[in-house]
Amino acid sequence: MPNHDAASEDSAAILRMAFAFVTSQTLYVAADLGIADYLAAGPLTAPELAATLGLHPDALARLAQALAAFGILRLEAGRFGLTATGQLLRSDSPRSLRATVRFLAGPWAWRAFEQLSHSVRSGESSFEHVWGVSNFDYWRQNPEVSAIHDEAMTGLTATEIARVLEAYDFTPFHSIVDVGGGNGALLAAILRRQPTARGILMDLPHVVELAPTVLRDAGVEARCEVVPGSFFESVPSGADLYLLKHIIHDWDDDRSFTILTNCNRSMGNDSRLLIIDRVLSDQPNVAEPMGYLVDMTMLAMTPGGRERTEGQFRALLASAGLRFERSINVGGICDIVEARRS
Ligand SMILES: C[S@@+](CC[C@H](N)C(=O)[O-])C[C@H]1O[C@@H](n2cnc3c(N)ncnc32)[C@H](O)[C@@H]1O
């Protein structure tokens, strides 16, 4: 006798996956239109919201109902309001993911994923296949997209910071370099927590432009130097701790080797290096798909980037003269791999 319940659960699982692109674009449109910002002051009817945003009333009502079915909006007495999840799409939420949604599902990514089969056939970045340049060159050439990328990373970092600060004891370190640290959100949070520590934020020149504001808002600008530059050339020397958050997963083994070798050259014998990326399990687990969603994103979007297993991190670190010390499970989309010079 066929097991109909199991079979229909399997069908539903496949359909949910196949429809995920609709979920993604529905969420993207809501984030891009700034719907949560318009509902921040209180619930509105669909016609009120459509009139405020200049949208088609019936189409907007259908979008709002779908968002309610996803748990982003709540429909009460004919008005749509934000749920606690929906609040995270507000631009002014302290842990806003609005830019993260816009960045992950925006046209640059969407068109790249349309050509995912190119990556699977060739192992090459479908982003580069579609846009003709690498993702990082594209952000540099398109300042408005670069701003969304940087804000997206700040949003992701905001979701990760508390977990990272809880999972790792930063108190032994007095000088900390954040390599490819974006606009400085992680370093600012660590320095705030440790009033005697000093920091150096390093990233590409067009990215660190915004850092002074982030560091000033956190009250740590006097203890943090901003160094524009490329980690393929060199990394500031002599610090106790080097951070690489969501850097190594952007690159293939050869370019990761160069980044890690440059870190090694700048480290002292007692310095520590933290790679903050997801550590994939050797045995993929249906309960933990996030690492694999990020891995497919790296495959499509980056020039050779990937998520790695502990074994792959050990081998990569060893090739650059670094020793894997331990990996700490943080949850979400990151773990911490601690290393030192071998
Ligand atoms: C995925 S983001 C991570 C940013 C930040 N560490 C975080 O977790 O929010 C990758 C970062 O690498 C930076 N990057 C890319 N190429 C670089 C290079 N050659 N030298 C320094 N930074 C670079 C990007 O500008 C970007 O800020």
C-alpha cells in the first residue's frame, strides 16, 4: 500500500522549493518599495497603502495578503500591520534586513541565478557570465548597488554580532584588525565592548568611505584607524587578532591562500586569526540548509567562492602556514574558525 501522507508531504516539499523564487521576489518587492516603512506608524488598508505608494490597489492588496501568509504582515479589521518579523524590513529597525533582502534578491543576483546552470556546467561564476565583470568590480562600478551591498552586510552583521560576542572571548586582545571589515560594524561592536582595545579597519577605498560615520556613532573612532587597501597586497601588521568575516568564502583556494599568507606575514607568533564563515558539515543535513543556500550563492555570485568543511579549512590554513586551533559553532550563517601561526 502506498503511503499517501508521506507521498503528499514529499510533493509539498518539492512544490515549496520550486515556489521559493516567488517567495523571494514577493519579499524583494515589499522591501524595495519600502512597504514596512509606510506601515511603521500603524496599520493601513490596502487602498490607503496603494494610494500612498502610487500602486495598483488590487495588485497591492494581493501582495499584502501574500505577505500576511508569509508572516510579514498581519490583517486585522481590514488593515495590514507589521508582525514582529515584518518590523525587520523597516529601514530604521536596529536589526534591519531591508537592504539584505534587496541585495540578496535584487536584479544583479536574480539575473545571475537565472544562469546558475552555467556555473554548474563550468564551475565559473554565473554573475560574471551575465554581467561581464566580477561581483566586486560590479559593486565598485555601481555605487548605488555598492551602498545596498554594504548596508546588507551591516544588516547581516547585526544579526550575527551578539552571537559572535557571546561565543568568543575577545578580552585577551588589545589590537584587532578587521580584514575586509566593510564599514566597520563588527569592529565597532567589539571595541565598544572592550574600552582599552584598539582597532584597524581595512577594506577597499570605496567601501571604507562610510566607516568614519559608523565608528563615530559607536563612539570608538578615536581608537580605530581606517586603512584603505587590498588584502591581496598586504594586511596591517603587528595586531593580536585578525578577523576575516565572510571574506574567505568569497574566494577560491588560490586567492584565499594569498589573503591568509598576507595575514600570516603580519601576525606575531601569539596572534590569533578568526575566520568567521559557516563551517559545513561533512554530511549535509535537511535541518541545516542555510550553509548550502549560502554555498550556492557563492557558486553563482563570486569568483570561485565557496563554503567549506572543517577539513577544507584545515587544509587551506595549513597551506598558508597557519594551524587550525578549533571551530566554534555560532549558529545562523556563521561559525568561528580560530587559527594561529604553525
Ligand atoms: C561579503 S563582504 C564582508 C564584509 C564584512 N567583513 C562583514 O562581514 O560584514 C566582503 C568584503 O570584502 C571586501 N573586499 C573585496 N575585495 C577586497 C580586497 N581586495 N581587499 C580588501 N577588501 C576587499 C569587500 O569590499 C567587502 O566589504
